[in-house]
Amino acid sequence: MRKTALLLTAIVIIYSTGITSADTITAPPAAITPGWNMMSIPAVPSSVGTNPPGFPPDVLDELVGGGTGLDGRLTRWEASTQSSIGWDSTTPETMAYFGSLLLGDGYWLYVDPAATLPITYSGITSNDSVDMFISLPQAGWNLIGYPYTTPTPITDYPCFSGTPYAWESVKITDGLTTKSLYDASQYGAGWICSIALWWDSAHRSSRDLGVTDDYSYSESMIAWHGYWVRTFKDNLGLILEAPNP
């Protein structure tokens, strides 16, 4: 039987069971590069820092290149207000509103040119065997993250190392009905735009992600990456089936 879990539930399960050992998670060179990156975390950190909550503490110095922290370097998107929230350790209310880094969320991250790369941290990959639900709470833009460790990017996009995870295989639900991405898109119910946007860190360029009929730059999602998704209906959710059930 397949396992399906909400993102937060999946994280709680991973932390509470203690049955899974941590692995070394290393970002491929093309995934995180100096400058701005639209990224996600592919595995739950086995130990978490407080600046910000949920951030792998062992990679902070690698990212900032000897700087003072992630202030102004880390931003997430609040779908309910359609606005961005930047990490600011000097403002407690901002820190509380920013929240923890979660699987399925996308982030903008600035990596200092002097940073030590690639990023490596200790993480738990049980999520690779769990179906994931990513909430799209309000019509408009949503910045999501790909919540699995494979496939990983290599420099020559759009070729990826590992089995590609087809965007077209994602399902969409409104809580009552579940549709294929294609049927939920402008080709069917009109709940969601089938074309998502991502940032190619290796080539410093915006790319599109789509289904076969879109003739987009890519048709597969990649580990470590975030994606802008446009919806036209409130209270939707993406369902991604585990790549290693």
C-alpha cells in the first residue's frame, strides 16, 4: 500500500520514529551556485538550526562565505498574501512569520561568491518513499519546492542524473476531486496553469516547465529546485507520488 502524508506529517514521522539513519546530502554543482538560486531542500535535515528554524546548521558558513548570516539572503513566498518574506534576524516578528524550512516549499537564496561549494548537510531521505501533498492555498502565484532527492541536476540542462520526475505525472486536488495536471490545467478544468517557471542556476536564466503540449524547455522536476506555479482556484493541492515507494 502506498503511503500518503501531508508535508508536516511526513516530517514529524521522520523525526519521531528514529528508524532511519541520516545520509550525507550533497548538492550537485549545477544546483546551487554563487548568486541567486530558486531552491528547495531535498531531504529533512537530521539536525536543525535556529537561524532560521529548520535550516541545516552545518551549511550556514558555506553559504555566506564568512558573512554574518542569511539576513537579506533568504526569501520565501507567502501564498495567502501574495507577498515575499525575507529572513531578518533583527526583527523577531519577521522571524516568527518566516517559519521553518519545509519540504515542498521553494525559496530564493543568495549564495556569496566567496562561499564554499557544494553545499553538504546531514539529512534523512525517508521522504523519497512517501507521497507528498503540497498546499496551494490561494489563487495566484505559489513558490513550491520539489520534495525528493532524485533526479538531480547536472550542468547540461535539461538532462538530469537519475530517472526524470515528469511534471505531467503530478495530480491536483480541490479536496473533493482529484485530476491529472493536464485535466486540471487550461486544457481542462482551468484550476492551474500547466506551465511553471524555474531558475536555471548554472546558466543564470529563467526556464519553463510544462506538459508535452506546452513545448516547454523542460518537462521534469529536479531536486534542489523551486518552481513558480500559477493557480486560478483557492484551496488546491499538488500530489506527488513517491519516486521510491
